[in-house]
Amino acid sequence: MNVARRVGKLVTALCVAALVLAPSAAMAADGVGLGGRTTDKSITFFCFGVIALFMLLPIVLSLIQARLEGRKDRMRERMERVHRP
């Protein structure tokens, strides 16, 4: 129950923060926001960044998983060696 309350408070705090910060993000005029004027070049580079993220993220996570699986297998072999009669 305590964890559920913490999560509820965290979600509430995030929602309130989003509502408080939304007007400043909406005050952009003529394509000029917090990051400067929005151009085709900036949109293209942002999209390339998103593509790179979704290309690199599975690769990195797969490498981490492979390393952890190898570690698990080594630990299992050690445990079997110790517990053999």
C-alpha cells in the first residue's frame, strides 16, 4: 500500500509539473520556441537523432543482456561444480 501511495504521489506531481510548464511551451510565436526558430534542417536533424536512438538502443540493450546471460551461465556452472556429490 505504501508503494502505491508513493507512485500515486509521483504521478500527481508529474501531472502538476506538466500543467504548470505547459503555458511556457505554448508561448512560442512564429515558429520560435525554446530551441530557436524551427526550420527544415532542425526537424531533419531531430528526426535523424530519433532514428539513431531507435537503432542504437536495441543494440546496446542486446549487448547488456548477452553479458548478463553469460554471467548467469558462469554462476550456474560454478554452483553445479560446488554442489556435485
